[in-house]
Amino acid sequence: MKEEFPKCDHMENVYGYLMKYTNLVTGWQYRFFVLNNEAGLLEYFVNEQSRNQKPRGTLQLAGAVISPSDEDSHTFTVNAASGEQYKLRATDAKERQHWVSRLQICTQHHTEAIGKNNPPLKSRSFSLASSGNSPISQRRPSQNAISFFSVGHSKLQSVNKKAHLPPDHLVEVREMMSHAEGQQRDLIRRIECLPTSGHLSSLDQDLLMLKATSMATMNCLNDCFHILQLQHASHQKGSLPSGTTIEWLEPKIPLSNHYKNGADQPFATEQSKPVAVPEEQSVAESGLLAREPEEINADDEIEDMCDNKEDDLGAVEEQRSVILHLLSQLKLGMDLTRVVLPTFILEKRSLLEMYADFMSHPDLFIAITNGATAEDRMIRFVEYYLTSFHEGRKGAIAKKPYNPIIGEIFHCSWRMPKSEVASSVISSSSTQVVTNHAPLSEESLSQEGSDCYTVRFVAEQVSHHPPVSGFYAECAERKMCVNAHVWTKSKFLGMSIGVTMVGEGILSLLEHGEEYTFSLPCAYARSILTVPWVELGGKVSVNCAKTGYSASITFHTKPFYGGKLHRVTAEVKHNITSTVVCKVQGEWNSVLEFTYSTGETKYVDLTKLAVTKKRVRPLEKQDPFESRRLWKNVTDALRESEIDKATEHKRTLEECQRTEERHRTETGTPWKTKYFIKEGDGWIYYKPLWKVIPTTQPAE
């Protein structure tokens, strides 16, 4: 649809349709955008008719950077000071220029307005130096991240006016940066020239810490200087040059080949001897293995007795020098996809098996379809979704599961007595606490027989670059299934590692003819130099197009000062009437509070919620490409704390994968998946329940 622009001066509101890039799965979608000049906001709505409702999204433009894209003549990005980004596309180059120029004018106006309300940065820093107080203690309550971003902006303008500096007044700063970089390089050389043993060695932990932190500091300063240069260019020209974007610079210190994907794993000691790996060598010839789907007999699966606890910090403490050396080579914002991480920080299972933990409460999953109304079913889905994350952590220490190799698969199932699946979501009492009884024994489950529901699960690594996993679960008795694919993208964030889960899941309730689309939050490994821990962050959404119900879920990351850990909030809304029918607050690994529109309240205590153990086939009955059999030697070595042996087994598996990939490239042979079929940007299970059981359309 053509954008409609009113005939206006440069500070009147602008509105019209633009395409907005959502994610890898959904791609580009038309949305109705409104530039609110008075408030300094860019808002968007599903369509023009919903303009009087609450916006689907809002960006503060103060401190933002508006950048025309060089990929085509229609696309541009709006990078807010908060870090949020909109990637937008106009119908043609003329419309793009109109939006970009109006956005830049509004951005400059509000950035300057905020800058005028703050004292100059120089006077503030001098007062802090003389008083000895923390900069945090001097911050006024009204000053948020955007106001601090704009202080530098205001300062540059005031200096330029008062001191009449030459056009490039960053020359002196550049010279100081160059001098500091030279000193930092000299420091690293002096540390690396020290002997590897003795009273003061190059592997001394304090010196390695100094090496890592000084490198990180210089990287941060360089990135900040780069942003200042772009800001200066925008002031000189009135706007950012076409195609300019602010992003992290490429590493100034090249990574050693040890850290490139495809090179030998560097963390084994020179003294370690080659390890016999007959099973992995057989996997190297996996091109001969059949890639046809295999029907798994549920009777072959037994209750999982494996308990890989991850509470031991010993290996991490012992290998801290390796971590410090690795961190000193990384760059802020660097994609870690091709960085080989040390073996001792690995969790003793594959990422594919970790995805199975989303189904650790099959009673809550099955109970979704028992909801009597569409509202009830959406609330049940949110309850299941919010309780599905805590079991994914096997201990307090954040460790990394194995990166699945292409073609790797994982099968399991759960059995749940029908009597244990809730038939109603809210009891008659105004306040209730939901915990759960102890899980039933294998004997009692076998005695129940047909009185149990069975939930089956299969996951497959369908792509290596990018690393995409597909997983599918179904309960045939209740005519429900979920299909999802996830592409993990990891970035180095200084003292944290961020993992973005790109992709989408779809829950199908066939007896109601409903589909619920959902996404996954980001995960962060924090404090990686001390005791690493995991938190979730970001906004996710759940939507059911048929019923008009949706849920907005926010995983809150802990503020730098104060605040609670693992906090989550959610709202379930009926879109047609804009009525909020349920609100949720609490912690995703502790207690969740559900408040309904009726005034009733329910508490779910995840620490007391029983986990149903999955059922897996014994190793001898598993396919060579099934996760536990594939990674058996690595897992056994980690369990025995034989890090060098685990590293060698892991390296052999990865080398096999690279060899096969090279062979396929040379012969032009595409990879054939086993259980999932690519459809558009997504991956669909080859025999989903909706192809087997016809969808019913109940009258409601």
C-alpha cells in the first residue's frame, strides 16, 4: 500500500505504511507507522484501523541513529539509544528519503532538547574528581540512558561554538588513543615474553587478568571513539552518510588459528597422547548411513536414569588462565559461532537434548487443550511456556551444551497418567497455590497402561552454517503437537556471552482448529570470569490468529544496580476488545503469580513442581547419530574429569563433520535431512500430526 504523507512543514507528524523486518521466520510485514514529532516517538500499529489503540511498538528517537541501507534503495534502519533497532523498507527510494529526512530532523531536535537539560560533561567530571564520589551517586533521578547518551552530543556542539576548534576536533583524541594503544601493545609483549614458569610467569593469573581487561578496555574505547566520529560526521553534513551504520568494529588483533572453526582444538596439552576413538571414526563414514526416517518403538524406551549434575566449579577454577587468554583475544560484539570454546566449560549433554527439557511438565502441556474456552487455552499455554525454562539448567553454574553436529538427532518420550492432567485452570477459591506431587514410579506407570498419555519428542540438527535445530513433540491421544526450529547466534559482550534464539514455534490444537505461534527469549551467561550464571532476557509474543488472543511476555534482565534476578512479567489479551484477561509476574525459576480478570489469583511454585523424567532408548539401541551415543566418549571423559581426553574426542567429531562438509562441497552433494523438511525459511517435521489427523472446526 502506498504511504500517505500529509502536506506539512518539517515538524508535523508523518504517517504511512512501511515494511518492517520481524525475524528470520516471519520476514517482512506491512505495518502502519506514525512519526510523533512532538513526543519524539516512532510508533507502529498492525494497520491504520488500529491507530487509535495502543501501539504494537514504540521507539524513543532522542539519541537515535537513522541509517539508509546500502543493500538497496528502499531499506533503512532506526537504531535507538536503548539498543533496539527497527529495520524498515519503503516502497521506493523517494519514500525512503522522505522518511529518513523527517526522522533525522525529529531525532536531532529531541536529542538537542535533552542535551540542553543536562550540565556539560566536563564540569560534572571535574566535580566528581574533586569530591571523590562515584559517578552513579551524582546521577539525578531524571537522567536515563538516553539523557547520558545525549550529553556528549550537546558537549560537542557547545565546544564547537565556544572554542572555535578546527573542523576535526577529534584529532587530539585520536593521537591520545594511538599512544594508549601503543602502550597496551607494549604491555602485552612484555607479559608474553616472560617465561612460562618461575616466580613471575606469563601464565600468572593476575597478569592474564591485566592482559584481558586492558584489551577489553581498549576495545571499548575504540568503539566509543568510532561512534563519536560518526556523530561528528553527522554534525558536519547534517545527517549520517548514506549507508552508514554504527556497529562494532572488526577485531584489531587477529584471532589465532586456534580459535577458528576448522582448526585444531588448542586446549589439549602437548603431552596428551592420541586417544583411540573407534566409534567416532565410524561416524566419519556416516555418508553411508541411511537418512530415512525411523519409527521409534515406545516400548524400547525406558525411564532416564542419567543425572549429569553440573555443580562442580573445580574445572573452571583450575582452567581460569585459559579463559583469560581466550577473552583477551575476543572483541566486543564478535560472533562466537566460529570460536572453539574450551572443553571444560561444556555441559555433559547436547543442545538437542536440552531442548527436550521444554517438555519436562507434560501434564501442563497436555492440559492446554483441556481448556473450555479460547481464553482458558491461551492462559494455559502461557502457564506451560513460563514453567518450561527452569528445568533447562542442570545446576547453578552456567555451562554450554555440546554444539550439535549436522545430522545429529535426539529421541525421547514422556508418559503422564490421565488423572494427573488438569481439567480446569482456575479453582473456585480466590487464591490457590499450585505445586505437584512426587513423580510416579516406573512400575505405577506401567500398571496404568492405557490410562497414560504419551508425549513423543524428536530433534534434529538440520543445518551447520547457520546452526539450526528443528524439534517436534506430539500427544496423538489429545490431537496436539508443537513444531519449532531455532537458530542460535552467540555474541561476546565483555564479561557476558549473549545467545539469541532466532526462530519460531507453532503449537497446533487439532480438536479446536487453533495454532499458537511463539518465539524464544535471549539467554545470557553472566560473570564468566568468576562464577558464571544464566539469565533470560527480551520480549516474546504468543499469538492465536483464529481466536484473537495473544500474550506479551517480558524476561527482565537484572539492572546493574539493585533489582531482582530472573524476573518475568506477562499479559494475556483479547486483541479484538483490547481486554487484558490475565497478568503474570514473578521469577521464571521460582514462583509465578497469575492474576485473572475475575480477581482470582493463582501461584505456581516451580521449585516444588514435579519434573517428569523422559524415557530414552538404551545406548545399544540408538542410532550412531543419536546425541547420547554420538557424544558418549566426550561425556564419559568429562564425567571422569579427563579434560584432555574429552577434548580429543570432541576434536575428532568436529573434524569428521568438517571433512564430510568439504566432501559435499566438492561433489556438489546437498545434505539430506532425516526428519525435517525445509519450507520457506522454516523447517517442518516430515509427518506432523495435522497431516495424519484432520483438523476439526468446533462451533464455539
